[in-house]
Amino acid sequence: QPRLVESGGGSVQPGGSLRLSCAVSGIPISRYSMDWYRQAPGKQRELVATITRYDGELYGEFVKGRFTISRDNTENTLYLQMNNLKPDDTAVYLCHINYNTVIFWGQGTQVTVSS
């Protein structure tokens, strides 16, 4: 079964950038759609971005061209490039995969945007 490990979170000022990574072991990610979600304190978990099996990209409405999801099949790693970060982007960011009808999550990485 897959194991997902996120990294790359941190604290940035508004307008800053971060690149999140999700290293996957146990399965080849090229065969699956994968997603980034986020969860802020007191709020429901929400979908940030999806990359489909055929590398199509889908984004939450709030992204508005600021984030880019990608993957490196050689490194078996999912990425989320986040630019022009806003305080409302503060949350724990988690990668997610539906593997043969079973959902797997990483442990999450904290992103904090404040001045």
C-alpha cells in the first residue's frame, strides 16, 4: 500500500511562495490521480488541486491562478507550487490518493502566511 510524506511547508509573508512536496512510496504515482487538500483550524477540509492520471489539472476556485500542481514520475513525487500566498491560505496541506478504492493521506505540512 502507498505511503505519502509531505514536506516544504513553513512560514511566509503575504505575497510569498512555497513549494510543497509529497513523496510517495509503494506504488507508481503515474497510474493514479492525486490531490492536494488543506485544512484550516475550525474549517472543513477542502480540495486545493487535482492532477489526473493523464496530467489534467483541476483547482479550487480560491486558487485563481496562484498554485500549480505537478508531479515527477521518476522521483515518484507530487508537488504544489504556491505563489502570491495570502493569510487565508494558512492551513495544514495534505496529499491524497485513492488507491484501488482505498483512501490514503499523508501526515500534512503546515503553511502559515502572516506579516
